[in-house]
Amino acid sequence: MKVFLYTGLIFLLVLPSCRTARPVTTNDTATVVTAEAKKPAWVSKRPIDYRYYIGIGVASKKNQLNYQQLAKKSAMEDLVSEIKVKIEGASMLHQIDQNDKFREMYQSHVKTIISESIEGFELVDSWEDENEYWVYYRLSRESYEYEKKIKKEAAIKSAQDLLVRGNADQESGLVSNAIDNYVQAIQILYEKDGLSHDPILENEIIATLNRLLSRISIKFQVRELKVIRGFYEPTVVPAIITYTSESDKEFKAINLMIKGFFENEKEETYLTSDENGTVYFSLASFKSNASQVLFKAQLAGTKLTFKNTALGQLINRSAPIVNLTVKLSTPSVFLDYPLNDKVAGEYLKKWFIDKKFNMVKDSKTADLICTIECEERYSVLSELYTTYLTANIRLYASENNKEKLILRMDEVKGVHLNKETSRNEAVKKLGGSIESLLYPKLSEYFMF
């Protein structure tokens, strides 16, 4: 009986291994689980959990080696979007500008700050298929609010200390240091989560900063500058920056950035005030048709504030600015040309008169002397005369004979059966060439 039982048991154990193996195919629904069936619920439907801020991110795997980092970044941005970004009406943004475009830019900047500084988030799950990679992060609301409170208290304490240091620097005449301390105080109130931790303290700092800016003075050493067009020697114009403390002590304002620019021009020059509180602007060209232009010098803050758009706008609202009037006059011109070059001379004379230049008859009373010399040669071929005219035009200062501009028209030609007529044709073409080619060069040189 025992032998029978053992034999039966062995038969049962061996029987499965004796079956013929059946290969698994992709069409075998019993062994293959579809991607849709494996997809977790949070991928299809966003979870709702009021204890957490939730961030879900996805990135395509096609042609992207860093798809995991991209998915995480997307999840962090999604998480941050759940944290309400509110710009208080009493905060710095309201003080600076109520323009909608600026507000949108600043709110975007706030979200970036939060995204970069956020801590305590955790990875809940991830999922991927052949095409996409998904991640699910969350952040405890309670933990976030606690950390926010700790950071707020630390930020307020640091801002108060910087305000005290700024006030001491201001009274000592260390204007640049004072501005930097006030600016850093404002930055600290914002830098951790992008929202003002203490609008009242913030406004106190801004009011103090504005009072400081109102006590900074910029003065040019000359009230106006006279410039003759075409005589563009670089002119150095000093501007002196001073600061008067609340106790009426005057100090040289050093290490301040001063912006120089012509009115209605985009180009700007930035200089830093030296140990004497002075900057030196070099004015070399004046692109204007007007009889006078304004050159402006304005406080641009410090190297620290210059890097921050929002704080830069805050400085600009109260920054002192001063104007220097630059009077532009056209030079008096003596035109010197021989009678046989009269046509070329008349064309040049017309341009000078149209541009309001003062034409004089004595070279000794002229600022500028313009000479014209024409070289001509002839050739004859098959009874056709060809006249070649080359015009050399030279402009130089009468005072020191220094050349200002040299222009040349090479071999303008006229062709005719009659020699004199061929010359007249060449002269006519020369006049047209002066209009089309030389007039623009003259306008460019004299900045018209």
C-alpha cells in the first residue's frame, strides 16, 4: 500500500514537467498586461488631498536624455502654482508701479523664487511608458507654513539690522553703503518666498531710501556746451555728485553709478563716481538735426541695485537727474574752386546753403574751408570724344589746417562727337554724382 502511495505521489510531481511548453506571445492576453491597465490613477485624474500641495509633471521621452529632470521641473512648477501668490497692495510692488505688465512680470519672478527655494517636498510615485515619463510630488501644507513662519521671523530680524546699519552709513556720508544696506534689507524681506514678510517695515525702508536719494545732487561743471558740427573732438564733461546728510553735512558721494544719455536716444553710458565724487563723460558725436540737444546724467544706483530690475525701478523713481544743454551750430564755410570747376562748386554750395551753413567770402573768417579740384583727360575713338572728370573735395579747419573730410569722385565720363559737348556731359553727370553719392556722405559726417 505504501509503495502505491509513493508511486502515485511521484507521478503527480513529474506529470507537469512532462507537458509540452507553450511559448508566450504578445497576443496572449493571459500573460500580457496593457500599459493602460498599469497606469496609476493619479496620471489620469489629479488627486485631491487638502493636507498637501500637489505637483504632477510629465515629459516626453522622445529625443530627450534628461526627460526625468524635465518632468521634475514641470512637477515643481505645478506644485508652486497651488501656492497662492498674492501681491499685497501695501507692498513694494504697489509702491513701484501699478502697471499690469510689470505686475505679471513680478508675480512670475515670485513663483521662480518659490520654486528654487522650496524645501520638504517628497516623491510619491513615478510612472512611464514608451513615450512619456510622469512624476508625482507633494508638500505638506502644515510643514510649509511652519517653515515659512521661521523664515519670516529671521528675514524681519535681518532686515531690521540692515536698516540700522544703513542709517548709520547715511549719517557718515557712506551713501553707496547705505543704499546697498537698504536694498539688501528689501531683498531679504522677499528672497525666500517672493512675498513681503513685513509690508510696514518694507515701506519704512523704502521711505528712508527715498529721503536719501532726495539728498543726492548731481551737477555739471558747465551749464552748456557749444559744439560746431564737423568739429567733433571728444569733449570731457565732469559731473560732481554730492550728498547732504539730515544734519546738513555735505559729503562727496563715491561709488555711485551714474547713467549718461542724450534725450530721445537709446544709447547709455554708465560710470562710477570716483574718490572725489566725480564722473567724466566723454562727448564725441551728436546725432540730431536740432539746434540743441540735452545730455542727461541720472543716478542709476549702485552695482548691487543695477542687477535687479524691480529695485532699479524703485531707485529710478526718486533718482536725481540733471541736464546739460549742448548747442549745435553749423560752421562758417569758405568755398574755394576754380572757374572751370564751377558746376561742382555750385552743387556743393547748394548743399551747404540748404543745411543752413554760413557761407563767407573770406577764408580768414571761416571755420571750415572746402576746396574742389577737378582733373580731366580726353580720349578719341572713331571720332567720338570721351571726357573723364575726377573731382577731389577736401574739407579742413581754417585755424590749424587739420583735415576733416576728403571725398573723391573717380572718372565720371561724357561721350560725344563734339569735344566741348563731351565735357559738358561729363560735368552734368558729375553734378548728379555729387547729389547721389557725396550729399549722403556729407550728411553723415555733419550728423544731419
